[in-house]
Amino acid sequence: MRSIVAANWKMNLPEEGIDEWIEAVLRQPAGDGVEVVIAPPFPYLAAIAGDVGGRSMRLAGQNVSAHESGAFTGEVSPAMLRDVGCTDVIVGHSERRQLFSETDDLISRKLESASKAGLSPILCIGETREIRSTGKTVEHVDSQLKMALGSTEIDDLVVAYEPVWAIGTGENATTLQVEDAHGAIRKILRDLGYDEVPVLYGGSVKPHNAAELAAAEGVDGFLVGGASLVSAAFLEIIAAVADAR
Ligand code: PGA
């Protein structure tokens, strides 16, 4: 199985400077078989593409429009992301779902249009604290996956399991919670006809918990938010995934 570590900068930039961050991460070999992806805010994609082009880091959009072109002020099409050098795109992040009211239906259409344009989508799913407390985590990710993937076959799919309560809170899911969720997600994916999909974990991944989480059964890497803003921390997390392979 592929191993992937993706940096989601969200609407932030590394304090050390973008160029310094890129150089630091590129300087260090990621370790055999670990793929590194960076998702900066849209305006920085083209410049970063110039830095990482042909080197050992891939570039992702944090979001994409479901439309190909037209009167959609503020939106960015899949073809435009490809044009500036993206190979990957994050779809359905919980912040998009919660703060920008993205529905499962919209996420499904975004996946379809991204995939049609040749982008590899990182589909984010995960439960809120309330859903977990009522014991409905598996039911919830099952519905998210089926609604997102129901209609068309998506090539080069990657799934990120990101419990909403663990994102940006410093409270990561436990190994047991991660193993249970990843096991269930893999089974659902298999039932949907997706056999070789890397399943990443995301939610307060930090250098101090990366080794344990990377060793958890069914974890193929991480989607990292806060800790990805510091190159040294991000490199430690990459190393933890490389060691766990
Ligand atoms: P976090 O964010 O690592 O800051 O918790 C993860 C994410 O939102 O992908």
C-alpha cells in the first residue's frame, strides 16, 4: 500500500517562510515509499509548483469547484488546479462541510469533476463528538463514503479519516479508535469496489504522537494541519511514517 503524508496549511503560512519550508522538506529524503503532498492556499500554488516541480513533493489544492467553468465568482476549477501544477486535491474537509455548508451531494460532484480532470482526490470523512458519543461513527462514515462515491468510479482515490473532534484540538484519536475506524472504512471501500485506497488519519497529528499513530493497523499516512506549518515538525511526522512501513 502507498504511504502518504500531506500538509494542509489551511488559511495559514509557515512563519519560517514558504521558501525556507519547501527547501527544508525537500532537502530531507522522505524515506522509501513515503509520498509527500503539500496543500497551500490557492494564491501560492503556482509559485510552489515551480519549486517542487519534478522533485519529491506533490502539490494539492485545498478545495475545488464542482463546475468546469462559468459564472462562479471565487471558485477554482479542477482544470485550473491542473494548469498550475496540482496533481491532488483535498475534497470534503470537515471545515468545508461545517463552515461552508458543503453537503455530501456537492462533495460527490466535486470528486467527480476533480477525477475527470485527472486530479487525485483526498476525500475527508469523520464524525463529530456527538456522533461518536451515540455510537454511530461507523454508520456515519459509511454514509459519507456511499454518498461521495456512489455514482461514478473515482481514480487514484485517497481517503482521510479525520474525526472532527480531533481536528485542531490537540486531542488525537487513540490507536484503538483509529484502528476500529480504519478497519471499518477499508471494509466499506472494498464493498464499494475500492481495493487499494490509502486511508490516512488526520486530527492533531504531532511529532510526539506520530510514531504510535503511524504504527496503528490500517493507517497509510497522515493529513496534517497545524504541525505541518513548521518544517521540522512535519519532517518528524514523515519520518515516523517511513519508520512504520
Ligand atoms: P490538525 O488538522 O492537524 O491541525 O488537527 C488536520 C486537518 O484538518 O486536516
